[in-house]
Amino acid sequence: MIILGLQRRAKQTMPTKKVSALQKSCLDLVPHLAGCRIAVIGDLILDRFIWGNVKRISPEAPVPVVEVAKESDHLGGAANVAQNLVALGARVHLVGVVGRDAEGRRLCRLLQQHGISDEFLCVDSQRHTTTKTRIIAHHQQVCRFDRETPSEPPTNLTTSLLERAEAAVNQADAVILSDYAKGVVRRPLVEELVKHCQARGLFLAADPKHQDFRLYRDVSLITPNRREAEEATGIQIRDDQDLLQAARQIRRLTRSGAVLITLGEAGMALLDNTRIRKFSAAAKEVFDVTGAGDTVVAVFTLAVAAGGTLKQAAFLANHAAGIVVGKLGTAWVETQELIETLRH
């Protein structure tokens, strides 16, 4: 009887895990992500993975010999942004360029498999479909080789891209510019997108790759990682003061509404007006950061399109990134995974 009484008292005094107001509001927001319409404009990439094992070193050179077990293809770049959006129930209009080659056809088939329309894609026989091939052995990347045509598109292709981008934006609740420096994102395209989004009152997020951030002037949000922020500003981010200084300089360069700097294992930081908010990393384990930036810009923009605040959007994006870095290869987050992560 005494033991039972102690057990009852222990059960009654066990602390319950509190859910913060921000956490609860984000949980309430998640169901509203489905159905939002997002236009994604940028560089399409086919991510190819060759998986295998290493058991010996080559006698020809001091390099590992990878015994190939399997190969897999995934959507990368702007296409991975689109895939992250679709996985959360969004309707996506994707604008970009593929080559008239086997990789381009494979990328289009993958889009169809994931329910993403290729209606707004341009096909260029003079360009290679950007393909990144990674060799993975024992959960580690051994090497990567790329096939691409990063030069500026010809005038007729730029005109087609602008027309398709305008048509996609006309059907969207928010817009994402996914730049991988493969030739699609150029000043004329950015300027037209900004003008069109401002006229329609649409949120426009840019995930940058070019070092000169003035290319992305007047976007609603810019989402560089730490290295990109340091290169664009010349400021080495070592502490919170450096972080604030870099974020403010990026905002001056871009005249953007907000700046979100992803900091890897240190989480991310959001500069909104004059205040900077830091969000601790949500990842339990980090296996692969491939495509994590795609997840961040996708979830952030989708949250804003669903009526969320910038703070809520950053909180959701941080937790979504924590999920995808725990997966190997190009990955995305499902709605239920996001809900479970927010609950726990």
C-alpha cells in the first residue's frame, strides 16, 4: 500500500512538457499549408546518386574503388524546392530550363511522378540539363561530378522564360526565386519578377547564389547561408554582433523586406525590421545537408502564403530543415513529419 501511494504521488508530480505559444501557433498553421499556390522560378537540377561500398584501394592510383550497388535520380535545385512544396500539399507552378537530352527527359518524368507540372518549362537543345552525380559509399560522399551549361541563355530563351514566369506568377499566392548560378536567374528576369510581384502584392523569396546580392534587389526575403552571407558582405560571422552587422548590410544591399541567414549547426537568424531573432538548430543528427536550403526557402514561403508571420515561418522552416539533414541524399519533409517534430 505504501509503495502504491508513492507511485501515485510520483505520477502526479511528474513534470509535463510545455508547448510554447509559438509552437502551438505553428501547429495550428500547418494544416493551412495545403492548397497554397507557389510559383518557383530558377535552375533545375537532376541529382544523381551512385551508391556503393569501398573494400580496397585502386592499384592504379591512391583512390578508393567503389563497388556500385545501386543508382538513383532525384529532383534538385528549383525542382527540389517544388518537391518540398508539393510534399506539404502546395500546388506548384515550376519555371526553368532543361536540355533536349536524356537527363532532361528523366527530370521531367520525375516531376510527373511527384505531381509537378512541366507546363512552364523551356526546352533548349543547346544546353545540357544540369546534372550533379554524387558517389556515396558507407554513408559518405566520395566525390561529385557535374554536367552543366552555366552560360546566359540566348535572347529568345530569356523571352520565353519571362513569359512563362509571368504566367506562373499570375496563378500564385507567393513566389520563390531559386538561384543555383546555372544561367537562368539573370537581372532582366529578377527585375520583371519583382515588378510583377509588387504589382500583385505577392511575397517573393530569393535563395541566392551570386556573390553580388544587388541582383536580388527589392525581394521580400533573401535566404543566404553563412558562407554566402560572408562572401557578399566581407564580414566574417564569429558572434552575434557580426551576424547582426552582416544581416543589416545584406538588407541595405538588397533593399529586402527581411533577411534569413542559415547557420548550419547553429540554426538560423531572421532580421525583420531592426530586430534579429535566432532559432537554435532543430536537427537531432546530421547526415547530409544536400538540399537543406531548398527546404528552408520552400517552407518559409509556404508558411507566409498560408497567412503565417515571418517569425512563424522561420520557426517552421528551422524545424523542417532539422528533419531533412537527418536524411541521406536530396530529401524533403512530409506534413506528418513536421507535425510530429513540432509536438516533440
